[in-house]
Amino acid sequence: MKMHFTKSLIVGLLFVVGSGIVLPAYAVAQPGRVATSRPSLERTDLEPWLDGQIEPMMELKDAAGVVVTIVKDGRIVLSKGYGFLDIAQQRRVDPDHTLFRIGSISKTFTWIAVMQLVAAGKIDLDRDVNLYLDIKIPTRDGGPITMRHLMTHRAGFEEIGKSVLFYDPQVSTSLREWVKTHVPARIFPAGTTPAYSNYGAALAGYIVQRVSGEPFDRYVAQHILVPLEMNGTFAQPLPAGLKNNMAKGYVKSSAPPKPFELLGAAPMGAGSFSGADMARFMVALLQDGPPGRGQILKPETMALMRQPAPGIGPLPRSLLGFYEIETRGHRSFGHGGDTQWMHSQMTLYPADGIGIFMSVNGPADWLPPLMESFHKRYFGVEPASACLATTAASQNSAMLAQSYTASRRSETSWASIINLLSGVTIKLLPSGRVTSDAFRSQSGDEVIFCNIAPLVWRAIHPTDAKNMASGQTIAANAQNGRITAFGGSFPNNVYLPTPWWKSPEWLVPAAIAALAVFGFAALSGPVGAFARWRNRSMPIHASNTLRIRRWSTFAAILVIGLCVIIVTPLSTIEQNLELLVPSSDVWLLLLQGTTFCVLLLSTVVSLKRMQIEFTLKFSWIDRMWSVMMFAASVVLSWIAIVFHLIDMNVAY
């Protein structure tokens, strides 16, 4: 199943250069028995199987192009392109030469560069990163940030979105300038809470630049790409010699192509590589180096990178620069990556010597299920787990049932409104099992979890045997009888209990009710005035009462208009991330100022109206309506204050 946030208008706003999936994607495993014999991972089986999977799906999803590269025991088993890198010119994807933006898989190059300097004794994983910087990263609770914290996404940074991705080269700054001007707030003490951070990777890349004395992209080229004979690049814009090989990004293949995407800081996601490039990279990772001319890390350093950080129960864990991936009983690790228009996944099976890389230059919601099918076919299906039917199981589920907010989030800016729109509420079912609107299968159906062990739940597939579960696992940590966090298959983001005063359980219904009140008020005022005009009737109350009602109607119209102005651009911002740049600051400030003025006017007017109508002893309907208007103003003002919509702040 995947985390499907039906309420969120802007799920990709800040998270596009992320883990391969904006928020953890939970793919429901199809039921099945452990395979007694599986197909051999060779081209003779792989190619027809992949053709049968990819080609129909590309047609169904209107996808432009795909590259797939699979290695085993140091050799390429299959490297194949599907579709087009440029539809208008009918240029087909070439796995040896076509470049794809690999998004956050680029971070693995950054982390390898860091570990090269660790091995050389130039960086200490456990020292304050400020020792390597000419800018100051503030402490929190007296604790510094270390390189280990950055590599495991436990520095405690909030997420940022400004100038992360754009099209205009004039927005670009130096790596130093970007890191200096985009320092996020620290919302967790270092080392305590996983919260995936693009900024953390950018900061690590800047440390590589500082310590090595070489520009970051040049360092990566000389110390990783050249030894591995990789032809791709981190350079932005692309060098002239590579531009012709760059796949164009598409919303769908029937739409015009998008411009080349630029990352504000190259270390967090600027890599452009071919399938052949990624084959060489995967072989180097699987062979711990390898020794000789192409060695990029010593075996002991590679082993250090695979040491896991603490996690939640049996769930996958963060590694130094990578993360474990749940693959039905086979230990694997890797990384995913997304820009707006390209989506990639790299998974490595070290014990089997196998690596797979896929990248798509168009719609890619079908990529996780395809990877899941690959795992099932060549590694088998883990047996289903028995659902517990004990009092303790029901108590565990009852503890889990509450509202949660992702640890990877904006907390101190207007973008924190995402937390309200995309919160996760776990609901307890009468059976003692749990579900949520956030959990949906690939077909959009609700997914139900049963408790299979203390604080561990597993998704029940519709065809599972009674009281068995074969789907995705979620698990939680608890302290003093209360859940402190729960997580799923992506270890660099967990879900934390939401404080009551920020909880979508009551704020979302309250906001909807408030908007309904204002909507009715915006319509009833003009309708009432028109009726009085038609009947030539005079108002029965004093002129000041009529004036306050007119002001009340005017304020309601402004509130509804303001909501339309806010929601309309937000509903499409995922497709227009290039707008999140400094040139938009003036509009953002204007919108925040307007929001403040409109909500202040609404609150003052509704309070005055309530005072007048209670003083003059209007009908109970009139008085109740004035109370509802005031309550609606208070609710929207509360949301604006709590989620920083009126802070007059352009850092986000």
C-alpha cells in the first residue's frame, strides 16, 4: 500500500528531491507461498518478463521513457531502454548514453565522497560539523550536529523548499551561498529523530568542498566518476557535450516536455547518469570498491557505511548514506530519487551480488509495484504472519489509534500547513485492527492492519487466509504506555503523535464548518439585500445594525475570496515548484499581510455584530448566527497563527 494523502493539495511541495518517494510508499505485497524454485536471474528470463511488465504499463500510464539496468556478480545482466528520451524527435532511450536525472540517488555519491575523506583522516564522523565550516550551524539543547547525524538524517533539521528546484539559471548561487542562506530550523535534538533532509546532504557536500579544497562537482568527478569510468555529471547546466543525451522530462508522453531542472545545491540531487553509468556504480558498491584502478572506497569503509542506525522494531533502518529496503526476507539496501519529472530507484542485494536501477522520465506511480514484482519473482514471497487475537493485541492497536505528523516536515514557516493537510490518523476498528484514510492499496482500497507482535502490525491482503497477513509491516515505539513514534518501510521518516492543538481530527472539520459559515454569510447578505429591494421594505433595525451586517457580509466575501486565492496556486504547486524562488517573496509577503488583515477584520466585525445583536436582544437565530460567525473567525485565525500563515516570513 502507499501513503495516499487524499487531503493534501501539495504533497510534493517540499519533498520532491527526496527518498525516491515523497513520503514512505507502502506497496502491498501480493499473497503467496515461499517459492520452492524461482527463475534464474539471467537475460533470457529477465528481458521477456520486463518487456511484458513495462511496455503495457507505459502505454497505460502514458509514460515517455524508462531505463532498466541489472547487474549480478560484477557483470551487466541486462541494460535496456524503453520509449523515448525526446518524443518530438522520436529519439529512443539508449541505456549506454541517455542521461536521466537520478534525484536523491545523487546523495549516495555525496556520502561516498564524505567517506573517502573519513578514510583519509580528514573528517571525523562524530565531531561537530562546525569545525569544518566557515558558517555557523546553531546548536539545539546544547548538542552539536555531527557528520554521522547528517548521513543518517538525524540532524533534526526541518524540511525546506525554497530554491530547491527551479528552471532559471539566474536563480542559481554558489554552493556556499545556498548553504549559508538556507539554514533550516532544528526541530529535534541531534541524533534523536530521523527526518530526511535535503539540506543535510547539501551541507555535507559543502564540507567535502571545504575539506578537499576542490569544488564539489569536480571532486566527485575526479574521485568517483573518473575511476569508475562513468560519463555522467553533477554539473548544472549540463556541459555542451552531454546536452544532446539528456532525456527530457514529461508530465505524460502526450504533453510537451519540461525544461531542464536545476537543483539549488548539487550534492542533494543534481546527478545526471545513464543506465551504463549506474551499472558501474552498483558493481563498485557490491564489490566493496572494487580493488584496483576503479576502487572508490576500501572494503572496511564500505562495511562501515552498511552499519545500521537504531530503528523501530523489525523495520528497515538507516545506514550511513543509504537505507535498508524491505524485500521479503532478503537483506537489501539502496536509495530512491525524484525530481519533478524524473523518478528513480536503486536497490542492491549484497549477499546475492545483485543490483537493479530503474529511472523514468515521466509518470512513475507504477515503478514501486514493478520493483515489488521483481523482488517477488526473483527472491520469493515471505510467508504470511498470524494475526494475534489477544487482549494485549487490542491494547496495542488502541494505543496506536491517534493522529500523527511526519517527522520530515516544515515546522516554523507557512509551509507547515502541509502538516494539517497531510496528517495521518490511525483508526481503531471494532475487530481490534487498525486502518487509516492515509493507507491505500495500489487500487485505492482501504488497507487494514492486524497486530502480529508487540507494537508490530502487518497489512492484510483481501485474499489472505483468515487471521493471516502478508502485506507491509508498520511498527511503533512506546514509552510509559504511550506511542512515541511509528514508521514503515522508509526509515528516514517516522510519524510522531500530533499535539491536540494542531490535530487535524478537529481542525479540519472545524475549518470546513467555518468556511461553510462564511460561504453562507457571503451569499445570504446580497440575497437578503436583493429581497428587501424587491419588496421595497426598510430595515427594521437601526442603521448601525445594518452597517455591521453589511460589513459582516463584506468580511465573509473577503474570507472566501482569500481561500480561493490561497488554494488555487497551492493545488497546482507540485507541478510548478519553480515558483518557490526568491522572486516570489513579494507575493508571499503580500499574501501573508492580506491574510492577517482579512482575518483581523472578520474577527473584529463578527465580535461587534455579536455584541450589538445580544445587546438589542435580536432573535435567538440572529444571536446564534453571530456567535457562529465569531467562532468561524476564531478557528481560521487559530489555524493561521499555529501554522505560521501570517508570520511575514519568506524563509521556508
